[in-house]
Amino acid sequence: MADDSPTGDLGRFAEPALVILVSLSAGPKHGYAIMTEVEAATGRPMGPGTLYAALARLEDRGLIAALPPVERRRPYRLTAAGATVLEHQLSELADFVQVGLGRLREGVR
């Protein structure tokens, strides 16, 4: 079960949630724009089922907020809580990357 603390983990659906939060950190976007940006950044497509399920979970947790529709598209924005969780998650990932890179460098000698 996901931790509901401000810096809690994103649960078993962490990868889609994380890339969506990163996408929204640049400003509000609607679903198709998020999918397009995620694919450009990761090289992997995110299907609409994955996207909208993750958006619903993130909204339920208060990490994103839906904005009023614009021409039948609903944009979403990152909330302050979402920015806090995103910063925490990225910081943990950065620490993990440094450990992994250090081990690789030591093992390759």
C-alpha cells in the first residue's frame, strides 16, 4: 500500500506516476500532451489506459489537480504536494543512480 505522507512513495505504479509528475512540472498539460512528452522523453509510449488510471490516482492523492476543460480537453497541473513528492522521489533516484554508477566504476577496473 502506498505511503500517504508528503514524501511517501508512489506505490507499485511509480513509473507512470513519476513521468507524469515530471511532465507536469513544466506546467499544465492535457492527457495527449502528457503522453506525447512522456514518449519523447523516455522513448516508450504510454497508453491512454495507463495515463488516465495514473492521473486518477495522482488526483485522488492530491498530487495533481484537474483544471477547467479547454476545447474538450482537461488539463492537469502539479500541486504543491505533488512538487514535494516529485522532488523527494527524484532525490532518492539521484542517490540510487550515484550508488549504482559508483559500483559500476569500481567493478569495471
